[in-house]
Amino acid sequence: MIELTWHDRVAVVTLDRPEKHNALTVDLCHRIRTTLDDAREARAILVTGNGSSFCSGADLDEVYTPDFRDALYSMLHAVTDAPVPVVAAVNGAAIGAGTQLAIAADFRVVAPKARFAVPTARIGLAVDPWTIRRLALLAGNGTARRLLLACDQVDAQGALTCGLADLPGTADEALAWAKAMTELAPLTQAYSKRVLNEVFEPELDEPLGKELHEAFEGCWASEDFAEGRRSRAEKRPPVFRGR
């Protein structure tokens, strides 16, 4: 489900579950995280997907399980905390947790068929405050609201326009950019990345951090969450009641 290849000093991590559009499971999240550990000698990391999708999001057979959230966020923060530049080559759809994976990287290179969406409100789920803040920092408040509140999608050109994506291009072009980064001073890169992460994404202070975390947990414990799960099992549209 994960392929690790090396191109000079670039570690290429490929999600290899094309029959499921690279949907994330608990096991796949763990494998991404451990693969990043295996790539600790890299000077840059490229993350991409095999097939027509970058990552279609959480596997809906597992997203409602108690272990999925922990596995997902552990993996996302491993990507963000990697001390080297991480480039996401978004070769197709990056939906839900796929958008989260893409924005956990430092850079996004988008192919023409790339698209981003966070349709959690369609199924009664929620993403954590870190994801919402990072998305708004990258894409802007307006685009973040469109993705989260209206469940709109943003295509490749839209992502480039708003700043969610950095460059247009194929995985090969993303790899060439990542290779160029390996010629730069790694200690300076690691320092700059750490400062950017800590200045723009510090821990949320009390009481706001506590309140937002409780609201996040409340979404996952709500009747709407249960309705989203039931409606999927019963193959019908959900009926949300805001409780």
C-alpha cells in the first residue's frame, strides 16, 4: 500500500492503493508515518498517489472507528514535523483527509486534474482546529470557508490562484523541484521550517484551545455523526438535525 523509492537524495513516498483511490485506512496512516521514519536520511521528501487520485480521503469503512483519528493525526503531524522540505505532487483528487495530507506538506504541485475538497459537513464529521487554521493560512479565509462550510471543490487553477497550490506540474516536475532543494543547506531549511511552523501555528492557548477541542469532540460524539454513519450503512442521504 506504500512504495518508497529513492531519486538521489529525494525519498518518494507513493500511496499505492489505486483500486480504492488511495483512501486512507488505519494501517495506511501507520505505514506512511513509519515510511517517513525510513526516509530520515533524505534531504527532501515527495508524496504522491498511484493511479488517477492523490488520495480520496478516509476509507469510509474505517473513518468511524475509534483508532482512525489517532492514526490520521499522528501521520499528518509526522509529515509536518519532518525536518526536510516535503512536496506533495497532487496528481488528482485530494478529498477530505487527502486535502489534509496535501496541506501537511510544505509545498503542493498540482496536475491539471487535481482538486481539493473537505466535505465533512456532508457526512457529519469534522476536522480538527489545526487543519482549519493551516487551510486558512494557505488558501485564505474565503477559500477555507468555501471548502468547509459550503463543501465546494477547488480545482487546480483555483488552488494556484488562491495559494493553496504552489506550482502547476506533473509528479516528474515536482520531483525535479524537490531535487533542487536537496542542494540547499539542510540545517537552514530545518531551522526556517521550524520557525514558520511555530510562529504561524503555535499551540492554541487556554481557554480557546480547550473550547475548540471540546467543540471538535462534540461533533464526533453527536447524533449527526451517528446519523452520517447510519445513512451510509443504509445507503440513503443523511438527515442532520444539529444535535
